[in-house]
Amino acid sequence: MKFDPVLVHAWLSRTAQRFPDKTALVCDGRRLSYTEIDQASTRLARSIVNKGLEKGDRVVVFMENSVEAVIGIYGILKAGGVFVVAEAVSTASSLKHVLRDSGARFVMTHIDKAEVVESVLSDRSVDILVVWAGRPDPASAFSPVGLEWEVLLREPNLEVALPRVIDIDLAALIYTSGSTGPPKGIMCTHHNMVAAARSIIQYIGNDENDVILDVLPLAFDYGLYQVLMGFMFGGTIVLEREMGFLEPMLRTIEKEGVTGFPVVPVISAVLLKMKRMPVERFSSLRYVTSTGALWPAAHIRQFRKLLPNVTFFSMYGLTECKRVGFLPPELIDSYPESVGRAMPNCDALVIDEKGNPVRPGETGELVVRGSNVMQGYWNDRETTEQFFRAGRYPADRVLHTGDWFRLGEEGLLYFVGRRDDLIKSFGRRVGPREVEDIIVSMPGIAEAAVVGVADEINGQVPGAFVVTKEGSGLDESGIKIFCGKHLEPYKVPQYLWFVDSLPRTPNGKVDKKSLKDQASASLGKSGLS
């Protein structure tokens, strides 16, 4: 008797048995079948176990969206490891933090990341084995030290026993910025990830006929789950290295017959800014999803007029539980400002300060229950206990999101704001503390406070209030250049204000609300959150 797999990688093998020759992945000009990916990931798994990987070891995947990244993720899982996808644009300091915090033993990377990786490895405190994909430029003096990707995959008959893995074992650490301190790793078991994926597949109605265009980075769980879900329902994933120019993207949609298109608001904004959106090129499209930041109701209304035969899903989620809810498509015209209701096998409540459910029209904190609620934060028990709390029995864990929601009619949820000062730019979370620490590390800076500034395209962008030391001579350009050297592009403040001092609350903390009001007044904008 066969049972449905409960492991992330078991779904790949199951689908390879159902559709062995079907195209699973289109990427980097290559088309790989389910059998090819399944076999390659198994060979990789055996090779890295042979090289010393033990069950539960963390492996960092530091790559652009690529064939190697996908095979790497599944190979790590089959080897009993825990994959950690680092941002492809990570600086050396960011990568070092992820490597140290996760305690990773291996890192898989492309040869074009050599400068960043070598910078990290020059620190004697970092002891890690590197798997290099690709070959160095013959004109370069660089000679990679470590393991070669192609060599590892040329071991088709390697007799190595793979470890037994069960559904409560960790599958991934997904690093995401919090409101304070450096990024934290969210612990995701196989059961958590499969449960979340199955719920999303259920309400979208995916099947093997779907072709998904994924232009989102795999370090972003929204982009990652397109691959995980696609391999579960047997579809085809067209994986791009993030959204580039519009014409190639439109050409891909036509050429591949794309049926599903996951977007973030910046993508919809760019499409809608075209003089005339070529709606005829979307004839194969069945549905569009949006999450990562609130999808502006204006965007939804415009798309509904331009593409009336396409189904639109406006969604809300957090990496801590992957997804919370979605707005049923039949309600999107009437309630475009809402993010809908809880998805299947998930419970979402809005509670007051005493923990009681609010009444319609009232505002409170969103709490989430379900198998999709992850295990907490790696190496951070205190924060885990703050947000992941015990329910009525051991398996009942409740995620207190810290996000404020209003309960509307028909049980619909409306996002109000975040209790903390987290910034979401291009669907990615930016911790103000991380940016502030970089700014303050610059000579001539006395203090800095970073807040989210409303932005039409990105949802939010970082804005910084800076107090300089007397005679520093610093200007906006110099600070941005300095930040650009130490932060990922989306974390660099887009706006800077020089002030004599920062406003503070009675208990001595920086008054972020006052700063947001100042930023709003300065830019003539509203809706800062």
C-alpha cells in the first residue's frame, strides 16, 4: 500500500514516477524533465553524504535562481540536510551572518560569487566546505578550493545510504529580517512546508496542466514555494533570475503558455505603467497571485478590466506560517481592499489585548493556528516564545503575528499596520535596526532612525533620519554610497533627512510614529505604515 508522501523531496520522486518525461523546469535556456531533476538531486545527495554531510546539517545555497539551485535544494533534503537559501545579492557581512548563525557545514554557490565567498572564508573563524558550480574565467587567477558541482554529479553509481527522514524533521531555515537585530532563521519542518503548500494548491486549484512563471528569488519564500508546489502537483516551472525587462518577460509568457503568474506589487505597477498593456499576449494566463506586500486596490481594479477572464488572488502571509489567507476571487470586485479569509486548514483570528476575538469593525492583532505555523526562530528562544505560543494542547501552537487587522463584514480581514516598525520593500522584509546599525557605523554619524516610507511601486522603502556630528561634512550621496557597500540594494534608504536630534517618547525610545509623520509631511504622502 502506498501513502501520500509527507516529505518535501518525496513529492518530487512521486511526481517523477507519474510524469517521468514531462518538463519540470525551464531555466537558463535548459529544459529538464522530472526524471532528470530527481536523478540529479539523488546523485548530489549521495555525494555530499559521502563528503561528510550528516542528518540535520545546514547547507547554505548562495546562488541566483538557477537549475543548480533547484537541484541543490532537493539534493540537500534527500541527504537529510536542512537547506538555507541566502539572498543572491548578499554582501559578505550578510552571508557571514547566515553561515555563522545557521552553523552551516557546506555552502553551494556559483563561481561568479567567488569574491563574496572568498571574502567570508578569509575570516579564520568560518570553517565551511564550498561546492562550486561553474568554471572560473580562464583569464582569472582565481582557483576555487573545495568541491566541484560537476564532479559531485558524475557519481551515478555511488553506493551511499541516505538517512531516514520523517515529517517533523527540519527541512529549511528561511532567513528574514525582524524589527530588531540581524535576520533570523525561521525553522520549517517537512510537515509545515507540505501542509502550507497543499493548502495553497487547493484554493488556487493547481494541476499538472499549469505552467508557472517564477521571477521571484528563491530566497523569498513566495518564489521558493512556486517550485515546491509545482513539483507537488506536477506542473512546469519557468524560473527566471528575477524580473528583468518587460519584453523578455512577455515573450516568455507567450512562448511557454504560462497559466500562473505570481507577482508582487512592483511587477503589477510596472505592467500597468505601460502605455498600452498588450493583453493579447496574456491569452494563456489562468490566474495571477499577489502577496509579499499589500496589493493596491487600484491595481486590482485595473487588471480586472484589462484581463476579465483571468482569476486574481490577493493574498496575505508571513514566512512564520507561509500563508494566512486569500480573498476568494468571486469577492475581489466587491472587496479589493481586503486580503480575504483564512486558507484551508488554517485558522486566523483577530484578538484584542485581552486575547478575546474582536467584533466586526474592530481592530486587533492577527493570530494564526494550523499545521502551516512554523517551529520558531533558530537560536532565538526568547523571540520564539514571544510570537509562537502554546495553545490548548501540545500540538496547538499559536502564532501571534504582531500585525494589526480590522475584522470586516463576511469575516473578511483588512490589514491595518504592523505593531513593530518592520519595512516591506519589494515583498522583502527590512529590519530598521540592521540599516540603522550600518548608518551609525559610518564616521561622522551620531544617530540614525529608519522608518518605512510609502512608495507607489514598492509598497514601502526605507527612509532615514540622520543626526551628524559637528563638522562631519556628510551629504546624502555619501551616506547612500556607504550603505550600498554594506547592504542589499532594497535595504538602502531611498530618502534621507538630516535633523539636529531624534524625537523620543517619555521612556526614552525614539518616537518612530513622529518620524513617520514627519516623513509623510515632507513628501506630501499619506498611508505610511
